[in-house]
Amino acid sequence: MSVESGEQGLIDTYYTTIHTIGWKNEGKQLRYMQKDGRFPVVFQKAPGDWSPYLMDIFTTLVEIRWRVMFLIFFLSYILSWLFFGLCYWLIALVHGDVSDVDNAPCVDNVRGFTGAFMFSMETQATIGYGFRGMTENCIVAIILVTVQDVFSCLLDTIIIGIVVSKMASARKRAQTVGFSRCAVVNLRDGNLCLSWRLGDFRGNHILDGVARAMLVRYVKQPQGAIVMSYQDLHIHNKDIVLATPATIIHKLEPGSPLYSLGPDDLLGDNFELVVSFTYTGDSTGMLSQTRTSYTPADIHWGQRFQEMLKLGKRHYKVDYALFNVTTSVPVPLLSAEEFHRRGCPAEGSQACGSVLAPGKGIRHTCTVNPDITEEVKQQTYF
């Protein structure tokens, strides 16, 4: 299948799904996922094809913007008042209530469209001022009032349900669960490991959740499009209790797509690490997901996250000011494959090649504390 430059498409095969995206910005790498978890993907559909949205109208209304929701909210009530007011006015016109003031009316004090509109609004909003009221003279008007009452209940249920669903959206809860701005590579138990932080910023903690990581690579085609491949990364202890901030660890071992990459190869590679945390909120019981991504520039070799959990007299104290703070630690500037091939010990040796000195790390965006003590350095190898 050929894809023209600038075109976006989706190819569904029997075993997998391949996304092909046109490559327009040659000088700048387009992220697969933004840091806030949003995907810069635009779906191009056939003009006028609204059937998928109408078949799932409730989800469509929940996902629209608030300003559009408020517009639909106002229009749904105003248009329904106008429609039923027009019906009452037509009934009054046919029955002769408009032209003959002495005629027994279908609706008391409804002699024109303004009175019919007011009666429609008072009926649907259940205001009941007592000035206008239904009589027994017209069975059609009585049936219309019954239909409007049922429609009013249905409309209120739909509008209230959509507004409540938007206010209790799982995306709002996901904004209070965050990942660190960068990932780090350091030694743990004598093995090179890739790790990143996860924390819950609310007081009502998440007691159960599942972490997942996926490596997305870009393969550029001669026609100008790119094909994305996906590889799952094995995470140790992916089931997390998030009462306190947790560090997600992926060991760089045989079978890992990052096993053969050293610090120089890492910065020169073209991939994106997509991480997610799926959990159920204890307050609402809704399933939520927080996600972000790391590019090779976001992965810092020879860094570790600074400790932020302290033991108090009555509580465990978490200092979220240190959530993104990292410290430099000595780590061999070798790939995990070369590190294991040379049989390097956990504490490092001359056979392991150069070692990253504290305070002279690779350029990164996270806050770094170069004043690391010897005790903190040794904790890296436990």
C-alpha cells in the first residue's frame, strides 16, 4: 500500500495495527505522545460521515468541549420551549382562541404565540405560576402536555447525566497522578536498570494499579511515510501500591530492546518510551490511566532519583519538591550487553571502561543535586 506525503492513515491487519503518518517536519522529530499523555494524531474521515458519532451519541457528548456542551445545554431547552410553544399556538389558532376572545380556550390566557411560549416554558420547567393552565376543552392539548412532561424528564436525565460524567471524568483524576519528567539509568544489584518515578499528589491514595511500558520506534519509508513498531518492556513488580511514590524499574537484560544501547547509542537512536499507569480510584471507583513518554534526550545515564520519603514520629513524610530531582552516580559508560560480556562487578572496575563521575552527567532537564554523599552512591548498588 502506498501512502502519499502528508497523508495520515490507519492499516488494520489480522495480527497487528500499523500506523503510518506523513513526515512533514524533516528537521524536528514529531513525538508519538506528548508529555501530558495526549497523542498528536488527527483522523481524516470522509466528509459528512457522522454515523460513528451518532451511533454512540452519549460518548460523543461527554467528550466534546465544555463550551460546546453549554451551547447544546441552552439550545436543547430553548428549542424545545419554542417547539412546544409553537404547537400550543397552532392548537389555539385552529380552535379559534386567537381570534375569538369569548371562545372557551384550550389553555387559559393563551391568545397568542407569546402566551403559548410562556405556557410551554412554565410547563416544562414545572414553574406553575397559576395564571395559565390547561382546560378540558381540547383533548389534543392535553395529549401535548403529557408528551412534553415525558420529554422534559428524558431531556433532564440526559443533560444531567452528561454534565455529571464530564465533571467526574477519569482524565481529571489522571492529572493528579504523575510521572517524573525524566528517566534515569543506573546500577541496581549489579545490573544496569532503566527507571522512572510515579507519584499520587492527592490525599486519597491509590491502593492498586498496574504499570506498563512500551518502546515505540520510527521506521522511515522511502515514500516519505514512517511505520511505527511496538515492543513491550518487562517491568519488575508492575503491580503497584501507590500510597507513597514508587520507582518503576526495567532491567536492561537479554531480551530488552535497550540491552545493546550504550549512552552514546541511546542519544543517537530514534525511539520513544511510552509508559502508563492504570488504576481504579477509591473515591469514584472509576478506571483511570495516566501516561507520558520519554525520548532518548529524556533518559539520563548515570543518574538516580533522590530519596523523598522520610520517617517521622507519627507519619511517613513525602517531599514532592524532590520528585524530579536526580543525583549523579558512578555508572560505566557501556551498554548492558557489553557490561555483562566483560563481567563487570557491581562496584565497577577498570575493565568496565570509563565511569561517569558525579556532577559531570549527560545534559538533562531534571533538577540535579551534585552534592551527593558517599552513602547515597553506595545505595545505587544494593
